[in-house]
Amino acid sequence: MRKILLIILILLGKNIYSQTLNSKIEIVHNIYASGFDTEEYLYSTKKLEVKEKSKIQKLLSEINNHQSFDYIFKNSQLDTLKIKNNPLELVKYYKELKIDWNNHQKEFISKKLRNVNTYKDYYKEYINNGCCVTMHQRYRDEFVIKIWENGILVSELKSRKSIGGFKIPWTNILNNKKNYNFNIEKTVLKEFGLHKKIRKPLRGTKLLKYLSNKIIDYNITEIYKLSAYTYYNEIKELETEFEIKYFGEVYGRGRYIWDEPQTFKIKLHNKKMLPNINVIFLASKTGKTIYSRDSIKNNYLEIVNRIQSIDFIVEYLKNNSESTLDIYFFNGKNINEYNIENVNGNPENWEKQDKYIESLKWYETSDIKPSFDINKAIKTSEKNYCGCNYRFKREFFEKSIFFEIRNKNKDSSVWFLLPDGRVLLYLMQGEKVLDYDYTAFGNKYSGIQYPCKMFDENGKIIERKE
């Protein structure tokens, strides 16, 4: 008879548990931990039996109030009329980055913001926030609710395991049904004295703002690309000299520029360049327009000819037709301040480095041993203060040309052609640069490294004199 009752309760379409029968509820709180080199394991567990009849009734009532994901999304008070009819009103909620919203951007994002199913996808992602361990948070927890009726285990609901966020959905491991009723979590946390940490799911306008921002963030690279249409007429002026292969606003800062104003990347090519060589014109916003297009029209050919005179680079490009070389032109210059500082530093910082090295000599005559690796410390300081530590005179180095090579595997490298014909390999990212493996420059692992290797005109590495 007990087995028949158990089967009937499990197979019922709804989780209906009697509040008049002899109900017993046990709640288990499990905390899991994981290290950088260990699998997740049970760190601690705590059991709590709910004995008060009113509390049992309250919890059973919430469990019986089964809510699907579709139900909670439908009842989240999201303004679907605004989404469908006035999606562009939602861009006013976006404050993360300054966007001018030209017509091309508006047309693009309105299609994305009008799709209600997209909000549903991001709502599911929102509910699932905090799913996984991170570098700084190695603990996750879960709750298990076990329900007995007349001594028979009729339900075992397990919450989502997480480092934060919500515990929904609750999955009944006896029938695999999921319940998204947030009040189950609220009731359970209150039983464990954790109710002060409860954060209700967003609803209404707050939820609409959150989800529309997520949609815009996801599409931000395309939005930045379309930003350049604001200056389409100015960009089109370059067609008299070049084929325009790409144009868009630069998203992010780092390898090429740093604190420049709004900057646009325009990729150019013509028959005076080898098939896999292009010029990248980085034009900053200047007043109500972008930097003068005449600057590159009048000066690009000399730069291209200088690059195409590097025999070992040209030979590589001819033998590796899938590789590309991009010559960068920063407004009216072959190199910008950001790269001059990063690669070469300045006399003031050189002096700081020299003083730092001199200060470390104290350890040579002291009985105190340093708690750090002196050589590594010097190298780190050298990178910060002196870049590649060649210490070129500024008037010499600012005549260099910045170019970047990418191979068919998307490995990239940044180079500088110096005025005297030497070529400096500053940065590489990936497995190879030209025909050199990443290990050739001292790295044990592929990734970003700074070889700072000087090549002569024939492609031979010029070793530094100690």
C-alpha cells in the first residue's frame, strides 16, 4: 500500500502534498568548495527539520504553487507593448557608453530590441546569474527539501547550486519537474536565518532597463561599427584614391590607441600595395567632422613604399598569401604618443629605472636577502619605465612606422620600421610570428609576449650587446 501511494504521488501532474496528513519536512544546506587544481567537493552540510505546523503549511503551500519559467517571465510585468511598438525609447536607459545613435544604429538596434523572445533569453540568463565559481569565489551552495507523507519520501527538491543570485529553479529529483516559485527560496532562507540576504527578482521598468541594456551590450561592437555612418560623406572622400574595405568606430582601447577622443578605423587598399597589404587610417573626431582625409591621401605612398622595401617581410607575405600586413596611420602621424611611450619610454622614466637598479645594489653588501627575485623585478620595472629599453632619441623614434602582421591562424605581431631601416618586433600574440615559434623568444606558453627583438634589413636578429 505504501508503494502504491508513493507511485501515485510521484506520477501526479501537479506537486500536491497534503497539509492534513502527517507531513515531515527536512531542509539540507550544502556548501561546496573547489580549488584551482581540485574538483568541487562537499565542504559542509547542515540539516534542519521543520516542526512547526504553520511553517510546514507555508512551505508546502509554496511548493504546491508550481510556477514554470514561462509563467514567471509572463508575470514579470515587462512592458511588451513598449518593446514591440516603441523599442527606440529603450535606448534612453543605456548609460554605459556614449552613443550618438545615428539612423543606421537606430535601425539596427530597434530590430534587436523589438524581439520579445530575446528578452526571454536574457531573462533566463539573469535568473541563472552566479552559476559558476570564479577566481575570487570558490564556494557554491544549494538547498535540498525532503518531504515525507506518512513516512514515505514523496518529494526531494533540489535548488540550483550557485555562488549567489537566485536558487530557482527547484528540481524535484523524483520526477525531474522544475519549479520557479521564488517564494520557496524566500521561505527556506528565512528558516536558516538568511532572509536578510534575500534579493527579489527585478520586475517591471527595472527589469526592462536591465534586459534592454544587456541586448545593447551584446550588440555593442556592431553599434560601434555603424557609428561611422555619421561621417559617411567624409569617409567616402577617400574613394578617389582607395578602395574602402572597412570602416567603423574603434571599440575599446589598448594596442593601438589609449586616451584619444572618438576614433574611427578605416581600412584602405589600392593597386600600389601588395595584395595582402592594407593601410589603416585611424581618424579621430575633430570638431563636427573627423581628421583631415588629405593627411593620408598626401602621405600614404611614402609609408607604403618604405614598408614594401623590407625584403624579408615582403618575401614572407608573398610566400604566405593568407597573411596580412596592416600599416597604421594615426591621424597625420606614422606613430602616436601612446606607442612611443609604451615602446620607448622617455628620459624621465629612464632615469627612474636607473635609480631603481642602483637602489637594488644595496642587497649586494647587505646580510638581508631580498624576498623577491631581483632580476624579475628589474625586468618588470624596465617594461613599465623603458618599454623595449632601446632608449631612442624621440626625434628619431617618432619617424618610425607602426605595422601589424596577422597570419592565417590569427596570430598577430606588432612591428616598428625605424628610420635607419632596422625593424623592431615589439609584441606578438599566438603561436608564431613569421616563421618563428613563440618559444624562440623565451616564452614557455603562447599568448601575449614582448620580444623586443631588432631585425636588420635582411631579417637577421641583431642581438643586444650586454
